[in-house]
Amino acid sequence: MIKDQKDNLFLLVKSLTKSEKRQFKLYVGRLGVNSDSKFLNLFNILDKLSIYDEEFILKNGDVKKQQLANVKAHLYKQILISLKLNPSHQNIRSQIREQLDFASILYHKGLYKQSLKILDKSKELAIHSEEKNLAYEIVEFEKLIESQYITRSIGGRADELTIQAKDLSELNVIASKLSNLSLQLYGVFLKTGYVKNEEEGIQVAEYFNNRLPKFNIKNLGFREKLWLYNAYLWYSFLTQDFKNCYRYASKWVDLFYDNPDMINLNPVFFLKGKNYLLEALFFVRSKTKFEEALVRLETIVNDKKFLRDENVESLAFLYFNLNKVNSHFIDGSFEEGLSLVPKIETDLKKYSNRIDEHHAMIFYYKFASLYFGAGDNKKCIFYLDKIISNKSLSMREDLLCFSRVLNLVAHYEAGLDYHIDILLRSTYKFLIKMNDLHEVQKEMIKFIKGLQDVYPQDIKHAFMDLRNTLKMYENHPYEKRAFLYLDIISWLESKIENKPVGQIIKDKYLAEHKR
């Protein structure tokens, strides 16, 4: 029986580079007894398979069914040990951990001074690298040695270690509270999207203010400031305060530029900061600054000095391409943006094991919006169907809702109105179920439903009436979120002026740019 290839061991084997596979075979071959071992034979079989096939493994390997689970677990562990020994995976954190292990060995051997010497150097490196949790662990180890043995250390050693432990503990508590707050706010965003009404706005504000720890900004280091800006950024995103999004994303990125060593120590956080900066610039429609930030991101990511691993590689792909697509929404250059779709779609398959379903769906929504803007409504519907038909999605409820609204509009535009009543009913029911039926959506559904009864000569007036109605919500603190997903006003103006929607957005952008 061929199983789903999302087998953990299979995915790990398939993630290995040629050099990593070679190193693994050298590692297990260091002892002659391993050369024909069951786990190595299993590795060779998995390496050749294109999909995980348990039946093939049992038929062609020398592993019995009842042995397979244990052999797989052993192989998984051996691969991880081999990867741990690979220099490319030995970052600052692993180096500090290794030194801690050495210090522990020396301590248990009774070589206390040697242990303390290693710990002191490791602590200095940990503090310099903003690894304060590790630094605190080292200080606690130093206290253990100092409290048990006479080491003739420098005078005042006890006070020094006590003060260090206290300071590190306080900063670790602040960082932990800020990181918890950031993660919780991100979780709210993934679940429901932007704040929908005043009640939700009050709840988020109370949640944020009640959990924001007290601090003196002068006492915060790189790590604490990073989590602080992260928390404020997510709060600003949730409340659609995009100017503050830009403010805190800028602080986040500048923090790295002011501490350049931290870029390679924390490449994931650096990339995330750049992505949020680009998102904020996209929402405030600052094309010039957006393009400058995008070029700077591309330059840094392509720099040979920039630390790259599989995780960083997939994030760089994700953030660069999402923002590359976004650049075409700012000025309405949808036709140009369509050229990006085939390559991104091909690369999505390449990164399928490292990019979550949520981000894949965001790409599909962006593709659908590009095709809608370019006037290819059938292609728009094709990509929206990938989102709507996905029953496993349980996040970004707002994305699920607006996919259905755009799907409704695209069906009308494509002339596929023979089952528009069914679509209207299903969309209406879905929005009610998600508690996401707000004024903009109500007006949209009412309008499309009523179009069937409008005489051809009156359609333009109907579009004008809807535009005038929706204009009232354009700057509404909660209703305006609808326009972040679908520029419905530009679509209405395209129908009124009989121009492509892309041309309407281009004209608006150029008029704004001239001011």
C-alpha cells in the first residue's frame, strides 16, 4: 500500500543535500559493522523512492514489518546526529551548547577551574549574541560550582553571579512575556484576520494592554526590543493602524541594521521584519519606498555573506515573491504581474514541504486577484476554487470569506450567472456562519442579487449608486478592511467609466503620485 508521503523520516531523507547524504554515509561507515546494517539499507531505499511506499520497502529491504518502526526511529536519530556534526548546522547556539556540554564533563571529572573557564567564555559569547536564556543557564551552572567547591575565584564572585543572574532573569521574563503576547496576537490574526467591529477592537486593546509588561526601554537589549516591536506590530496590524505598522516594522529592521552581526545570527527574524515592512508600505500605498525596500531585500538575500539554510531559503522565496506580486496591486499593473504566476506556482511545489497551507492559499488569492484585475475572470475563479474547495483550512477566516465574495463578483463578470442564485445563497450562509456579514458584504450581495431585475439601460446607475454607498465605508475603522482584499470601488468605477479595472487603479496611482 502506498501511503501519503508526509512520512517524517521520508521527508527528512528527501530534504538532505548531496553533501549531507555523503557525510551521513561516511558517519555510519566509520564502523565496519554498519556497512550492511538494516537502517543504512533503509536509507538507501528511501533515497531512491519518489513517494513513500511501505509495501516496496518491506519487499526490497531486509526489514520485517514488526521491525520497521524501530529501524525507522534509529535511522531518524542517526541522520539528526550526522546533521548536528555538519559545520553548516553549527550556529552560535549549538556552539554555546557544545561548550556547556564540555563544561559539564569537566565538572563531573572534578576539574572545576577548567569547567569555570569554559563557562566564563561561553557566557561572554551568549551575552554578546543576545542568547540570554543560555547565559542565564551558564550563570546558574557557575553558581552551582562556586557554591559547592572552594575554587579561590576572585573576591566578590558570589555577588557578581547573583547580580548577573537577577539581571538576566528579569530580561528573560520581559522577553518571554513579550514573545507570548506577540504569538497570541499572531494567533488571533491567523484565526480571524483584522478586527471586525468595535467590540473586537476593545477586546484586542484590553488583551494587549493587560499583558504588556512594564519596562524601561533603556534597559532593554536587542532581543527584548525585537519582541517589543513584534508585539506592537501585530497589535497595529490587527487594528488596521498601518502607519504604526510601518513605524514598528521600521524600528524592527533598523534594529538589525544597527546591530549587523545579528542578521546572520537571526536571519529568520531579519527576513520577517523586512516582510512586515513591505506589507506596511503596501497598505499605505507607498510605491517608491516599497520598491526600494524590495530591492534592498533582494540584494541582502542574494549576498554570499547572508547565512542560508533550507528554512531561510523557503522564507526568502515566500516573502520576496508575495511582495513582488503585491507591487502590481499598488499601481494596477495586473497584466505585468501575471508573468510571475507560472514560476511561483512551480516553485510552490518545490517548497511544498516547507511552506504551510495558509501561505499557499494566500498565493492563490493573490493569483486570483491578479487575473481578476487583468480581466481574466475564469482564471480568477480557478484559483479561488482552490481556496473554497479546501475543507481543511481553519485559519484566516477573513481570507475564506473574501474569496467567496470575489468568486461571486468574478462569476458575474464572466457571465456565468446561470447558477448565481445558488452562489449567492451559499456565500450568504458562509458569511453568517463565520460571523463576517458586514455592511460592505451585505451591500455587495444585495447588489448582485438585484442586478437580475435591472434593465440594461439602468445598470450604470446601479453601479453608481453602489459606489456612492460603499464610499461611506472606505475610511470606516472596521468596514474598510473589505477594501484590503478587494478594491471593489475601483471595480465599480471601471464599470461606470467602461475601462479595465487595472487602468482605473493606474490612473488613481498616477494622480496621487503627481501631488
